[in-house]
Amino acid sequence: MSGRIPAIAFSTFREAVRDRVLYNLIFFVLLLVASAPIFGQISVGVERIFLVNLGLTAMSIFGIVIAIFIGIGLVSKEIDKKTLYTVLSRPVRRWEFITGKYLGLAGTLVVNTFLMTLGFYAALLFLTRQLGRADANILVAVYFIILQFFIITGITLLFSSFSTPIESAIYALAMFIVGSFAEDLRGFAAMAHGPQAWLARIASYIVPNLSMLNVITRVSHDQIIPASLIGLNTIYAFFYVTIVVSGAVIIFEFRNLK
Amino acid sequence: MHAIEINGFQKTYRVGFWFQKQKVGLKKLNLLVNEGETFGFLGPNGAGKTTTLKLLMGLIFPTAGSAKILGRDWRDSEIKKRIGFLPEQPYFYDHLTPRELLDYYGRLSGLSSQQRKLRIPKMIERVGLTDTPNVQLRKFSKGMLQRIGIAQAILHDPAVVFLDEPMSGLDPIGRKEVRDLIQSLKREGKTIFFSTHILSDAEALCDRVAVIHQGELRGVGIVSELVSKSEGRVEILWQGAQALRSIEALGAKCSEAGEIIRAELDENSLQRALEIIRNSNARLISVNPVRASLEDYFVSRLAHPVEVAQ
């Protein structure tokens, strides 16, 4: 393995960073966050809540968009442009390639989120004139957003290992939307009877439980997130990512490259 | 030990909506390539050349058969440190510069930082890209991309180099540059396996060639033997139209280009033709035996599906 996975990861990161679409998205999010104080003036007394909700939601949505739209091309682009041929003709194993690609995009999203978080805190400081201990709580929400990105990147990679980019984007987006309502799905499963209950229960375990990773409203109202939830969510995300990335590796191991 | 040993490679694709139809990409292929040999893999488009190369590179999986490269299983990841590959019409990460691209491939090949630091500038110089080491590849011409493609294939000093249609789509200057690069690799004693449908390139570069058509090996031959076979006919070039009629009367096929006349005739009529030229005070330029060309061999192999023992 040695330096091959880091080399592939760094190359993926560099490609994403040099991608103009990515810059546009970051710029857009930063602009949105920066304009939040202006919107905050409309909602007198709840400026901070408004800013936290708006900023973190924007950060989440744009990160998911980046994860999906770069993720769908991670493998297919390399096959279409035949760049993969020169990579796999070297002592690079297919699982190393998939892992490197995943880590590269995950790293890109972490860096982007870090930059967006800086922009967000700048906007918060501008609005509240000081940062308190409660504001550090927001970092937990940011951390959960990053875990969501990791999961969605893994899911996108899994779909892109056997379907076209457009199909992968649709499937991954669907998983994100359904996953955001995973708790409701579980509630439905508990209330339903017969086959519907079983189907809902199976679906609720297959789709990622992203609603558990969404604590934006809670941190905007200064609710402390328990350490146990942080630990459980971390373990959940780790296992979910391991399963979907392993699935992508298994499919890719047996795939004939056109 | 052979550099490449292909034992019954077969590739069948399942096509159609329910994957019920079978399409043969490669019929049972057996092939041996010696170490240090430049081997041309010839065939028209769609013959199975790229399929064979993809199988050897582990990009697709064979339906049956196996192969060895430098005596080891072709799937062995260690063997990949000793081979280089240039795909057909390569496209590289166009956001990278040649230096960055070679650094990336060097890292994937397991070259140390010190080795990369030493080899990359030399390689850039060798393929003639010293003016553009920091220009992104998206600004490169096709010929330049082909050169950087060869650079990535040989950066780690492989013993066997696989090139898929390396001259395809290049202008005459680009072709010459790539041909020169292949010749320099040949001088270094590397085994070169390249597929092409440009027969003049194969004739100029290869020690041996194989012809493949419709996924089937049609023949293997030594280039020097193939092109030195005399057809029992000779070619005469001379200046002086006064001898033309008499030589045509010998049954020669004549053609004129300016003042120079070319005649191709049976070897038995050569002495008589030379007498005619001498007696008519025409100026003899050259007499050469008519040799078989690689094209003749190629066309004959396409027409006759006979597998030749190697």
C-alpha cells in the first residue's frame, strides 16, 4: 500500500480544488453566510438563531451537492477518460484506488467545511460582537454535518461503481432525502402493520439515519449535545461508511473496464 | 524466459438487454514475446488488439486463459512495477502539469522522493517537453500528450513497455518523434509490445509481428524475413524514353515520373532489359529486387485464417 492511497487521495483533492465549480459553491455559501446578518435585522431578537440555522443548513446543502456531484465522477470520469488505465497498470490495487478516491473527496469536504465554518464564525462575530462558550457548541453540529458528508460520499461512490453518473446522482440524492427523514420512517414502521411495517423497517435500516446527525435546530437554541450522541454518531458513521465503501470496492474489483 | 507469454486468452462479452447474446472479443490467443524484442501486434480496427492489452494490464478479465509477464502471473501486482503502459489516445489529468503528472505516476510506481526528483526532469527532457514543464496538460497538443504518455510509461524504468496505437492520430512530425522514442527504448534493450494498424511503423520498428483479425491470431512472423522475400521480380529505374517501348514488350509494368521511368519485370528478362537500355543510350539509375512488404504479409494473413506456429 505504502504511499499509493495518499497519492490518489491527494490527487483527488487537488483536482477538486482546481475545479472552478467548487470555488463557485464556496463563494456562494460564504456570500450567503455574510448576508445573514442583513436578514437577521428583519427577524429582530432571533438574529443568532436565524444565522445559525441559515448558515449551517447552507453549509450542509452545499457540501452534499459537492459530495454528490464530484462523487459521481470519481470513478466514471477516470474510466471515460481512460486515466484509470494508466493508474491500474501500475502496482495499484483496485481497493487502494477506491479508498484513495474516497479519502480525497472526504478530505476536500473537510477543508471546504473548515473554510465555510471560518466564514460562518466571522458572520456570527459580526452579528453578536462576541463569541461565547455556547457558540463552541455549534462545532458539534458542524462535526455532524461532516459525518453526513462522509456517508453521502460513500453512498455516491457505491452507486457510481456500477451505474451512470446521472443515475448515481439521482440515487444518492434520494438516499440523502430519505435519510434526512429516517426517524419518521422508523416512526411509520412502528405504527404500520404487516408487510408495510417490514418494508418500512428494512428501508429505515438501509438508508442512512441522517436525521440523527442533524442537530442544527438544537445548537441554534443553545442546547448542549450529549457526548454519548457524539460517540454513537461517530461509530454509526464509521460503520456505515465502511460498509458502503466496501460494497463499492467489491463491485469495482470484478468490473471490466470498457 | 519469455518477456510475455499468453496462454489461451479468451474474451467473450455478454450483450443485449438480458445479456443473452455472446460477442467474441478474443478467440483463444497463444503468443510468446522474447525479452528485448520489439513486437508489433497488427490488426485492423476492432481486431482485438486493445482487448489483448487490456487483458494483460488487468483492466478486464479473461473468459479463459492466462498469461505470464517476465515469468510471473500477469495479475501479480509486483510485476506491474516492471511494466509500463500507454493506452490508445491517452487522456491525462488535464489540470496537472507534466511535472505534477509524472510525480503522481512516480509515487504510484513506488519511486522514492529522491528518485522522482532525479528522474522527472530527465524524463521531461527526454520527451522534449522542457519548454512546458509547468503548463497544464489541457493546453497540450495531441503529439505532446503522446510524449508525456510515453514519459509516464517509462518513468519507473520498466523492463517491458506496452504501447497501444502509439502513433495513431499524430501528424508526420509527431509520428517521427514517437518513433524515435520507441527506437531509443529499443536501443536500451527494453521489450516493447505495441499494437498498431500503421504497417510502415511496424516495419520500421519491429523485430517480429503478429497479425490478429476478428479476435483471432492469423500469423506471427519475423519482419526481416517477411520483407526480404524476393518475389522473383526486379525493379529498374532509368532515364531515356527511347527504351520504353522495347522494355514494355518484355512484359514489364512501366510507369513514368518526370524523366525517370520505372519498370517492374520478371527476373529472367533482366539481362535483355539492361541490353535495351545500354543500346538505346539511356541512363540506368538502379536495379533492385522487388521485395515483399509487410503489407503483403498483413493482407495475406487477413485473407487466410491460418494460425501459424511461433
